[in-house]
Amino acid sequence: MSPRVYSEPPDGGWGWAITLACFMQSALVFGVTRPFGIFFVEFMAYFDEPSSATSWISSITVATSKFTSPLAGALATQYGERPVAIAGGLLSGLGYFLASFATNLAQLYIFIGMFTGIGGTFALWPSLALLSRYFERRRPLATSLALSGAGVASLALSPLFQFLVDLYGWRGALLLVSGMVFHLLPCGALLRPLALPEDDALAAPPEQAVSWRHRLSSLFGLSLLRHRGFMTYTCCGVLNAAGFFVPLVHLVPHARELDFDEYQAAFLASAVGVADIGGRVACTWLVTCGPLRLCHHLTLWSFLTGVSVLAVPLGRSYGAVLAISACYGFLAGAVLPLRVSTLVEIVGPARIMGAIGLINLMESVGALSGPPLSGWIRDVSGSYKASFLAGGCFLVAGSLGLLLLPGYFSLQTPRPPKQNQEGSKPEDPWNPSQQNGVCLA
């Protein structure tokens, strides 16, 4: 299908159908992986493996997802978001299906870790990039609504997963999960491409049209590697990724370690999901009505998320752990929509596909090391308390690093990059030290 040409982002229309598709995709990607700690307990018992070995399943999933994000962006740029998203849904569902027949952890590393990691990336991230191009003024609202699917799914799927495991065992439960995840295919079919005037702002001059360097740079967004604001933002993202997924992996096992029963532990993940929705709503309202810029909101919410993770070891009773988990969910729920919206503000809509791919690739370093490191700390110390302390420190450090963004302390939001009248490189307030040209020389 040829892209429909708009003079500016429509801020509605078919964009709401894209929002619905992204809502379902976030539910079937993030919403399924968030309560997956229920399965980790079963894997440790069935395969008789320590927490550090089992944690690699989640780390490989997240790291593979982020590592292959540039490939997803390049394919979406070349062939469109729709076929890439449909292929991702097929691969993700196939991964859970094959995992139900696994006989060792290595097979789970491949089927859940790699298959669902790649599939989730292909299904979700091109869709979010397309969503950001459909909206401008309502972009924070649309992004929050789209990603709230993860919270809604976490609320419903946490007790459901525990019920399915009790009724059918972990193998039967994974078969049913694969059936749910295959619904990513019709979600991908809803993605309708569009073209905007700024897409031509970064296009190559005619004499460079056949340059393989420009082609490579355009597909993977490599010019962003020289973008000061983007690289600062990415370094902070690596630190955030190292700590952000620690509670999602270890909260349920930590609750079981405190002698809470299976359903009490599973309900903690549900509480995170409920609070996640509230956090997205509150954040959207504050961004719309408040005086702070997106990067200021992101710093505040990321910092408080780190503090909530640091507070997890303080919980002794079930009520205390439940309250801390809800605080974490409320605060963390706002982080991902803010990260996507802030990234669009930094690089502009025309480069968002490549930006998402590159930042996810670099964040894979933190995502791959965070949960196994926290699992190793648990095996050494005999408790998950030190694991949460390490994860919280990573989040706090990543949030404070945002203070180094160009123009951070200005109260006025910089305008997105626009083409000069002379047709030269885009003016970019987020990259004050930029050099001439937009592709790698």
C-alpha cells in the first residue's frame, strides 16, 4: 500500500486505529512478559537450576529485542511497518509454542529468549514509530494509551497464568499463551503507512542517491551516532535498562522467598499492572497541563522509579510489599511513554525509526547484564534484597544523567529539527555541535 501523504501529522483519524493496534501489541508483548516470573519459579523447580541461570531467559528476551531493533527499523523503512509487524507476531507466537516442548533451559533461551525477543521487537517498535508520526500535539496521550495495554494485560494475566500453571502445568500454560500471542498478526494488519513533508528534509542530494554509505545511514539511522543529545539520552537509557527489568523478573520469586503463597505473589504483579495504568494517566495529565518539559518529567519519574526499587527490601509484611510494588508500577508506568515521546522531541519524527532501533541496540547491554547480575547477587547473598538495591542504583544513575542533555535547564521546549530555506542540513537545537551533512562520511 502506498503511503498516504499528509501536510502535517493528522493528530487523529486513522491514528486512533494505530493506537488500538499498539495497545493490543503492548498487551501481548510487554503484558505477557511482565508476569513471567510465575513461570520462572516453575522453571527453577522443574529443571533444578539456580536463579542466575533462569534469569538469563528474561535477559536474552530483552537483549535480543533491543539488539534486533535496528534491523526491525531498517526493514520497516524498506518494506513498511505492516509486513514487519505481522512477521513479528508470527515469530513471537511460534516461540511460546515451541517453548512448551522444551526439555532444558538452553531451549528456553532460544524459543522464549530469542524467538519472542525478535518477534516482539518486530511487532511493537515499528508500530510505535508509526504512531509517533500520526500524532504531534496529542502524541503523549496517544503513546500513553497505546502502552497502557501492558498494564491492563498485567492485571489480567498474572492470576490467569498462575491458574493455568496450576491447572495444566507450565507446558500447557505456554501453549495457551502462544494462542493469545498469535493475535499480534491482525494487529499488524491495521498499520497504514503515511508520508510527511519532513521526510524529505533528510533525504540525500541527487548525486548521493546511489551512495552505499548514505543508504546504510538512512536504513539504520547511523547519522544519530554523531548527535550529542541522542547519545547522551542513549547512555542514560543503558543505565535505566540495567535496573528497570529487575523487579519484573525477581518480584514474584522475592515474594515466594518471603513465604507468601503462589497467588499472593502473583497478585503483586497484578498490582504493578493496575498501578501502571494509573501512572500513565497521571503522567499524561501532568504533561498536558503542567509547565515542565518532557525531559524534566522523564527525569523525575525515572528517579522516583529507582527510589521505589530501592525500597523493595524494606517490605517485611505482605501489605508493605504490595504497597511498594504498587508504587513501583505507578512510577514505572509513566517511564516508557515518556521515553518514546522525549526521543521524538530530540530527533524529530523523520528519524524516529532509526532512533528507536539504535537506542534499543545500545540498551541491550544494560538489559542483558541487569537481571543476571541481580540473580548472581541473590545466589551469592542468599537474598533478593541486594539485587533490588543494585537495580535501584542503576535507575537513579540513569535518571540523573539526563541533566546533561543539551538545553536541559531551559523552560522552553526546542522545536523539532526543520529544513533550512537553503536546503542544507536541518537545524537541531538538541545537537549544538553537529557537523555538516546528515550521513556518515
